[in-house]
Amino acid sequence: MKGHDAAALVLRATLGPMLFAHGWNKVAGPGGLEATTGWFEALGLRPAAVHARMAAGTEMAAGVGIALGTAGPLPAAAAVGLMTVAARTDHRGKGFFVFKGGWEYVGVVGGAAVALAALGHGRYSLDGLLHRERAGAGAALLAAGLGTASAAALLAACYRPRPQPDETQTDH
């Protein structure tokens, strides 16, 4: 096994199942889709029930695609899109560290997805077995660009957070 193939396999075996587990948790975790819908409603994603299902399904599909190493950079683009939306809606303004609600986690996941697109899925993947390997700067740019553009379109169309009251104003 070449170093490149080993690196791709380790990255896929780490990132793919983790994404799938996060999607599955949105469906079957505490409170299930109802709780996820409530969370998305509070974040300002409208309609929240649709977005809860879309996010869960996309995370699970991207996780499976990455784990199996199929569809070139498209699962990586899905991961970038998911993490971009999460950064904008849930982690924005909370600093870097994830334990303080910051963007650390989503940044690492998005970066790892783009790195995997650049690296390619490797010889020990479905794409590798079918000789459909897509890798390099173009694949990385496609994953980053498509993911970010998709997130921007979704946010423009569906992100409607409730205005926060201005704490500096008083009723006089």
C-alpha cells in the first residue's frame, strides 16, 4: 500500500463514519427529527422540518460516499456545504473553540473534506476499483467551490434568523 492510498483510506475511514454518525444522530438521537427540527427552527432555517431532514440525509449520504470512496469530490462538496451552513448559523460569532460553540470543528471537517478531494479516494475505494479516480487541485477547488456556493444559495433562500433584541436600547 502506497502512502497516498493509506492516507486516503485513513482519512475516509475517519471522516466518513463521523459524518454518517452526525446525520444519524439528527434522526435517531435524543428527540429525533422533532428535536432537530426545533433546533433548526431556533437557528433560523426555514422551513425547519425540511432542513432537518436535508441535513441529516446529506450528512449520512456524504459519510457513506466518503467512507466507500465513491463519486469523486461530490461527497466532499456536500461536507463543505454542510459545514459552511453550520458555521454561519450555529457557530458564528462564538470564536474558535468548539467547546465554546466556535467554528473549530466545522473548519476541521470542511478542510479535511477538501484535502480528501485533493488527495483522491485512493486505490482502496470504489472509485479506485472502478478506475474513476478524481484528485488534484481541480477536485479540491470543485469540492470547496460547489460546497460553498450551495451553502450560500441555501442560506440566501432559507436562512431567516429572528432578530435579537438590542440590549443597549431601553424603554423610556
